[in-house]
Amino acid sequence: MRVTVRATRAGTVGDFDKSKPYLELADNSQDVEFIKEYFGNRPAVEQFDGFLVNIEDGEYTEVYGFEGNIAYTYKPVYKITRTFSESKPKSKKAKSKKRTSPTSVRGIRR
């Protein structure tokens, strides 16, 4: 199974104060590390030191990250998404390799 984690710009912290007041601030180091581990410590989440999250039934339904651990209203916020997809099976066909004859290695004739 292939897991893809993406962070997409979604506005500023101030925008979320008004449009999504139900989001909770997660800015202490333990919560931040747990959220990063939830996303598999992927590069897309490593830059964030704080998160705005919505939790329903013990699962993150919405996660937004921001840099720094103080949620100033002007800070950019990034929506973090995780998608799962089936890995494509590798083809069992062997690629044909062009073989060089011993008489023409590096253009030298024997």
C-alpha cells in the first residue's frame, strides 16, 4: 500500500478563527510529535511546529499545520491530507539488455 501525504496552502490562522472555530490548537511538543507520527513523519509535515485539528471518534478528520508554535493570525496554514493507494505490482517481464560482444568492448577489436 502506498501512502501519500500532502500539505496545501489553505489560508491564514486568522481565516480559520472565523470559518472553522471548532478546530483545536495542538502546539505542545507531545501533541505535535504524535500528529507527525500519525502522518508517518513524512517530509510534508516535518516543517510544522503547530497544528489546528478536528478529532471525531478518535480520528483526525481535519488537520492543518503552521510553522512556529505560536498561532499568530497572519501565519500561513496548510491543509494536510493523507491518501492511500494500491501499489502497482512490478512487471515480471525482464527488460532485455543489450549485450556487448567480447570482441567489441569499448571499440577495441581482439
